[in-house]
Amino acid sequence: MEFQPNRNITKKQPYRICFVCLGNICRSPTAEGIFQQKIKVCDLDSFFFIDSAGTSAYHVGEKANATSRRIAESHGVPLLSRARQFNSIDFYEFDLILAMDSSNYVNIMKLKSGITDSQVEMMRSFDPDGPNEDVPDPYYGGINGFENVFTILDRSSKELLKQLSPYIVKE
């Protein structure tokens, strides 16, 4: 899928992305950290605002899962965010909302009311190896599940940045 953002990306108008999973302690903070690292390495961090959230309030205020943090850090990616709950205001705050799985996609869309410019997509719509599949919950795969999720999110984030890059206008 070739994604087209709804506008050009500039330093004055950074592109705002929110990664969303259920509890905001495993998948979405990992995606947030990976994407932040990728834009930092490319010296594009001033062109983006990156955040993550969960569709539930189970873990609000908590750090990312310890295993998620350990796997990410082993790849040089710090996970510094604290869990928060996704809410309807986020549709006005973000240009792109990326759901980690179809269940969370449905929950996100249930909150969407009114007309906003935000776009909602599945994270793996950017994965060249598994388009439109769910990012699996790592809990069900042990340590290998967390490593697999990191790999999926890294690959998907790389493609996301590749597809957004033509819309970055350096002034």
C-alpha cells in the first residue's frame, strides 16, 4: 500500500503520529520508540511529533513492559513513554493514528465522531512482509514473541518513514 498523508510535513507543522494498542505497555510504546529512533538517526525529529496510547485504561501512568524495554534497549532503542488512554481528542491532535491490531482499530473507530483530518490505519499496512495483519500481542510468545514484535515494528516503521519522506519539505 502506498500511503499518502493529508498534508506536507514541515518543521512549522510537524506530522503527528500516535501508535495505539490495548494497554500501551508493549506494542505501541515499542513502535513509538522505534519510530523516534529512526527519525532521530535521519535528523528528522523536528518534523514529527510521536506518541502512543492504549484503547484501555489498564496501565495508565505505567512504564512500558520490562521485557519490551529490555528487547528495545538491546537494539539501541529506549522506551521512555508512560501509558495513557487513547480518547476522542486524539483525532484532533494527530494526523495519523496507527492501530496495532484489528480489535484496537475497531475500538479507535468507535470513538471517531465528527469530521477530522486524522487518518487511521493498521500498523502492518506498512509491513512489506505481512500487510494488514495484526501485530501480535507479545505476551503469547514468550521472549521470542517480544523479539518478533520488535522486528515487525522495526520493519513497518522503516516503510512508514520511507512513504512519508517524499512529503517532508525542508525549508
